[in-house]
Amino acid sequence: MEDFGYPDVVYGSLVSLYQTLDIPTVLLLEKAILHRNLRNFSESLAIFDDMKSNHTARPAILLEHTWTLVAQYRFKEARSIATKGLSSFATAGGGYVQSGPAVVLRALLAGLDTLIDGTTHRCYQSLEEICQWLSPVPVEAFTDVHVWAVKLYYYLHTLLNNKPGDILQFYDVPHTPARSPIYGITLLRQHLQRSGRLNEALFLLDTETALLPSKDAEIAAIESVRSACLDPSTQPLTYIQGTVALKLALMYAQLGDDEGYREEMFNAAAALASLRDITGGVHFQLLRTDTWLARLELGRAQGQEPEAEDWEAFADYAAKVGDFRIEAKALAEALECMISPEAREAEDVLPENRDSLRGRLDGLYARLGSSFHRSGQRRCEGSRDQSREGMSRHGHAVAWGSLQA
């Protein structure tokens, strides 16, 4: 892939579906995926818009295009693309409707229905379909499409408000032997690493860490992916190494570990610097966003709780660069600062400022198409603990839209 500077590097996680694509299209798709992962949405979506015809014969483009819109929180547009794609599958015949990509596409649509309309029946249908599709397949035979199905399976459970511990105990996929000390999703990620399928391992990582019971377990999983990057038989992995370092930097920031945070930010910058010639410097947008977020989290962990104005400034930056997922997170955090018992007791937050911020957040979600988030935000206005619960639900959606996908 000479356009990328590294002939053997692939950034996507649906390579098995590339067989229906010619080489120039693969190059364009890979470039779109890289730009998405680096949070350069305008560049990524411009490429997808040029390729969106004939989705039926090119399911890799359809799924990656839909995923990119989800990553940006453009839920209505994602559902529109996915719905048209699924209809084209039905029209084409030839087994498309029963294919793995169709299973994944239906799961995406089920999640989008819940986010947009609040309906859940398609979630239950997709969960059953995924289980039936995966059950006869040993982990060693999982394709990249199976891996996508696993990721979506766990996210649909979070949309149904199932707690992480319950999900792993009662709905473990891939299924593991009784009393196994390791969860199915962890076993799958480890298998992918041993097989050199690190893009897929990274794709699963956010989902896995969101389910794990402790920060130590999360850090161990992330470090495991980093260790796999050291295998000399794998392709150049600077993007994965940089992304993993960013994840660890945020983790250490949340723990208040300033030294660990700074070390991993340095590692991330060093790894991603190699992408400069490919992206024209776009990767620094990823670094800036993650650095900004980590600094806010570090302050919180060290007892210097960010103010609403700090989060609003972050939201303004995210809006400017079109990162609606981050804008929504920052606005929700700013509103939480304003509705906390501490803020109410201090009486230093004007009601009109609070109402303005709430209106901005609800307006953003209305444009993006999420009724799920707007109603969830209103439910969290009672106390700080309730607000954290509401933010946890918001965080699950952030995990689904993770850009390190």
C-alpha cells in the first residue's frame, strides 16, 4: 500500500471482505479508516462519500462507512446508510441476507434504533442471532466479521442496561468453560494477538476494558496488546503502539499518576510521529484531543476538579473540529458540574447558564439523532451519584463510538 508509506500496513479490521475490492479501492478505504481513527472525520467521510455506490458488492465499505458515522455520533446518518445497505442485500439475493456482514449490519441497526427511538426489540433479536451464528464456530476459526459481531454483541447488552459483571457472568461470548478465570472476550483478544491479528485485537480492546472489574485488569489488557506489537514477525505497528500509549496515558491520568501519564504521552507522540508524512499532521488532532481530556482527568484525580468552564472550552474545541462524540462528553461533564449538590449549595451557577448548557447538549443530540442520551441526561439530575450513573450510560455509547476501532 504505497500511498500509506508502508507497503504492508493495513489499518482496517475487515480485511477478509477486501476480496471484492480492487487495489485502488482498498487504498482509498484504508486511507479513510486511518483518517477516522485519527479523528479527521471530514477527510474520512469525503472518501466514503465517493465510494458509497454499490455497497452490496462491497460490504467492507458499507460497514466501515457506518462505523465512521457512529464514531462521530452521527446516528441518524449511520442508520440511513445501514438501512439502505441492508435493503440492497435483500435485493441482491445470493445469500447476502444470511451472510456474516448482514448479521453485523443488523446488530448495528439494532443499536442505532435504541439510540434514536429508544426501542429495544431489535437488540434482543440481534443478540439471539449473533449467539446462534457464533455458537458452532471455535474461536480458532473466527474471522474478522465474527470479531465485529462479538464487539456489537457486548455493546447491545450495555444498551439494555445489563451490568458489566452480569454480562460477563451470564452472557459470555465466546463461551468459556464453567469457572474459567478468563472471560471469552479476553480469550478471543489473546488469540487474535497470538495470530498476529492486532488490528482486530485493538478493535476489541475498548469493549473488553469497559467490562473488566478493575483498573489493574484494564491496564494489564492494554499492556498485553502493546507487548504483542514487539513481535518482529508482525507488520509495522506504530499506529497501534501510539493508540495503546494514549489509552494508558488516560488510564494513568484517571489514577492521578502524573509520571505514568507523561511517559505514555511521550510514547504516543513518538509512535504517531511516523504518520506525519501520511496524514499531513492530522494525527496531532488525535494527540491534542486525548491530551486535553487526560489533563482534565488528571486534575480530577489529583483533587483539582475541573470547572464547568473547563469542560465547555473542551466542547468548543471538539465542535470546531467536528468531533461530536467528544463535544457531547464534554458538555455532559460541564452540565454535571452545574447540577451537582456542591454547585447548588454554592449558588454560584446562574439558572440561565445551566439551562443554556442543557439546551446546547439536547440540541446536539437532537441533530445527531439520539433520544437515548437526552432522556438519560434528564434522569441523572438528582444527585452526583445519579449523575455519575447517567454518565456511565453515556460512557458506554462513547465506547461503541471509539475511534481506535
